[in-house]
Amino acid sequence: MIAGVSSPWRTKEMYIAILAVLAIATHLFLRIGFEPTSPTARLPLWIALGLGGAPLVVDLLIKTIHRQFGSDLLAGISIVTSLILGEYLAGTLVVLMLSGGETLEAMAVENARSVLRALAKRVPTVAHVRRNGRVEDIPIDEVRVDDLVVIHPHETCPVDGEVTSGHGVMDESYLTGEPYMRSKAPGSEVMSGAINGESALTIRAARAAEDSRYAKIMQVMRESEQRRPRMRRMGDTLGAYYTPLAVAIALLAWGISGDPVRFLAVLVVATPCPLLIAIPTAIIGSISLCARRGVIVKDPATLETIDTCRTIIFDKTGTLTYGKPSLTEIIPGEGFDAEHVLAQTADLERYSKHPLAGAIVREANAKRLASHEPAEISERPGEGLRGIIEGREVLVTGRSKLERNRPELAAHLPPLAGGLECVVLIDGDLAATIRFRDEPRADGAAFIAHLTSKHRFTKVMLVSGDRESEARYLAEKVGIPEVLAEQTPEQKVEIVRAETQMARTCFVGDGINDAPALALATVGIAFGQASDITTEAAGVVVLDNALERVDEFFHISARMRRIALQSALGGMALSVVGMVLASMGYLPPVAGAIAQEVIDVFAVLNAVRAAAPPSTLSDIRD
């Protein structure tokens, strides 16, 4: 059992369903020794209708008073009509259908969560943390960022982190859905919930347990439960057509035949359990499948609506790019060697928290350049990063600062280009200009190219707060025709609002300034490394920061709609056939109720397929 989530079929509907089954069985047994219409034979049915049917009808009546006209209204009419006409067995069968349908849905939903339940059971409650030279066992809630956590062979990783020592493999299938063992070495990322192989590993915790991937996946359970009242819009849309049709057929059958029992028979067959059961089951199953793929569906409505969005708007940094600048060019000054300048710059940047520092250090490490400890180092506001390396003064600054402080040197800088840059001075001389780019994601162009043909988006936009040159550079790289650069968060909101008025929109973003736009779009998708504010505003959170996961969400949504509609429309079609037979007198109320139960079972079995992963969930490379 997942902590904080009770078994969903332990509800009053389950007990009502059991009561209805016992009442029907007892009634049929008593008919052996008594007349079917005798009070003794009917007593179990009266009990079931009184204790089980009455609460269901009262609930439906309350909904009707509040103008919440759902598809289950037909079932309520059927129960009341059966009481009026004395068709108690038919009425009890409708009670069984309604309560049994809820129980069947809950069981199907629980089955759809099987992977999440298995993951929950595997996550430990204790972590082995290395502190003060020894390993201590502490509750995982007490693990903090940068703690060194030891994972023994065959244990489950308690928190997200990075391997600091040890080599081995981990099974991440419960998290990714991919049945592969992942090699792990110092520097490799590990996810909470992954199962260690034969070798012990030590990791540095990147997030506290409550912020780990496991915690986010478990949050799906709570949020999907909290939002369940909103999950039947598709069913209510279909029910808006189906319910009047059923009532019209029932009234017509009664009017032509003059037999009110035919009215009841039609309504019994029409009880819309496929709408009440199949659609929520398909949605919950799809939420479970998304979670296995690293996509947290916070608002189930997104699964219903993303397939109808026709405009998609992207932020730039961290969404279509990696959000991690890389060094692209070193332009050395006269008399300086590019690699030597890079090595000395990296020696300084190892101590800096500037966003470009990591790119410089990574490039120096990749080239395996020798490093030296700075004799002294300082980073004063408005001056840049300064230090002494091998007896020489090294200064890392920017173009504007150099133009302000040393205009005679700034005159020798190369022309300004797109992207980011820094300037390096050694002993006061211009040593190099280093340029950087936040490069597009490797699958960015393929992802953008397939949005129109595969997902029916008619408009693709890039809306960024970055400079025009940077935004245009990215747009050309990935193939986005419409670009709006240098936009403030307020301007982004206005753009999204205007586009949403013309068509349903999907906004994909990363960063605090994207939160208002994410909340305003029809569907907001945030990458999981974004801030808490951003992920709160979004209806969908992609944990892996990968465009492929966004594509998988699109496909899971489209597949969910297909399966839900197959189940609902297929069940409705069979019910309409049954209604026609009932209106002609070929299907009495009791037989109609049995036929509807068979239809329900097939509808639910089809809907459960939504939780099972297909052979492929992305077509970016097609």
C-alpha cells in the first residue's frame, strides 16, 4: 500500500455492490419455495434498494439540485422507475451496476498504479550517510544536499545524486520504463528508486528526499486523487448527447407500446457505465504511464486537452537549449597561445560561481590541460575575476567593463558576435576573447520538425527574453519560423493570452519568469529543474529536461483519448443496440441489466490498456 493512499475500492460503493449481489442471490434462492412476487422473496431486494439504492439516489439528487447533470443521472431515473413499477430485481441490478462500476473502476485504477506501488515498496526508509569519517544510518528525511550517501549492493537509491566513488550498474526500469541496466561511475547521475547492482556506490545527494524523483512520482498519486472530480469532462460531453437520446428512446418505446416496463427496460440498458468507468480508468492509467516516463501530470485535464492544442510556444534557455553554455571559440591576443590562456583562466574559474565558469573548466578538463593553484584570488564587483597564476596576474572581465576601464585595449577586441563572451587579460595585456553558446538540444530540430505533421500544431513560436541575435540563432538551428525576442515576463503573458484567444495553446518553459505564461496557456509544460514557482504554475512537469519526454507526453495523451473514446463510444454503441431491442420488447429489464454488465466489463478491460506501455512512445526520429 502506498503511504497516504488508502485502497480505493474500500468504499461504500464496494459494500453496496456486495449487498446487491447477496440480495439478488438470496432472492433467486427464495424463489424456489415462494412466488417471485411474494413479500418473502422480495424482502432481500427491498433491503438492497433501501440501504444501497437510496444513498445512491440521494447523491444523484444532490448533484441535480446543484445542476451537476452527469451521465449517471440515467441510473438514478432507472432505480426510481423500478420502484414505481415494482420491478425490484431490475432496480437492484441497476444498483449493482452503479456501485459495482465504481468498485470496478477503483480496482482498474489500482491496477494501473501497479508500477508506482512496486516503486514505493522498494524505496528505503533509511540512508547510509558518511559523516565524520564513519557511516551512520539515518532516516532518509534527514538526508541533506551534499551529504555522501553509501548505497550497498542490491539496495535502492534513497535520493537523487551523483556518484563520487565506485563503479557498477543500476536498474532504473521502475523509473524510466526502459528495461536496461545503466552503468554508473564517478560523475554519473543516479535517481532515487533505482536499484543498485553488485558493487557499492557512494553518491553526493543532489536533492533532499522530499525533492527527489521518487517524491515527485508519489505526488502524482495524491494530486490525481485530489483532482478526480474534474476528470469526467469527456464523459459528460458525450453524456450530454447520450442521456437525452436514451430518455427519448425510452419515452418513445413507452408511448408506442403503452407499456411503462419498456421505459424501464430501455433506461436499464442505457445506464452509461462505460462513460462513468472507462474514461477515468484510461486517464489514471495514462497518469501512471507518464510517471514511469518521468512526466508528472499534475492536472489530468492536460491529458484531455493537449491533443487539441494547435499553437505551441517555447521559451529558449533550458527548454530548447541545455541551459548550460559551452565554450565555442578562443580568439588569442597577439603573442598569446590559446590553450595556455585557457589553462590559466580555468585555474581561476574553478573558484568562481559565474555561469560561464563551468564551461571554461569543462573545456580545460576535456583538453587535459595542466592546472595550478592561484597564489591569490579576488572577485570585486565591477572589476571581474582577478588572481595570480604562476606569478602572472590574470583578469577575467567583460567587454563593457574593458571599454570603461581600458578603452585602448578594448579597441583591439574582435567584432561583437552572437552569444556570450568574456575577455582575459594577463599582466595587463589582452590575452584572449573567449566565446560561448548555449547550444540547441541535439534532438531540438527533429522535435520541432515533427510537431506539424505528427501532432497537428499549426503554429510554432519562440518567445524569449534573450537578445535578438541569440534567439534568431537558435530559431534557425531548430527550424522555428516565428521569433519574438527580448520579451519581458509581462510581454510573454500578453503574447500567450492573445494566442490562446485564437487557438488552444501549449507553453513549454523553464525558469521563474515563465510561471505566469505557463499558468495562462491551455497546457503549461515545465522542465523539472525549474523553480518551485514554475512547476506549481504548470499542469505538466518533465523531470528529465528532455524534449523526447515532451513528445512522449503528447503520444500518451493521444493514445489515452483513443482508448477512452473506443471504450466509451463502443460501450454506448452496444448500449444503443440494447436500447432498441428493449424498446421492441425483446430485452426485459433484468436481461437488459445483465447485458449492460457484460458491456461494462469489456469497456473497462479496454480502458486498462492505457496503463500498459506500447512498443514505442516517441516518433521524433521517424
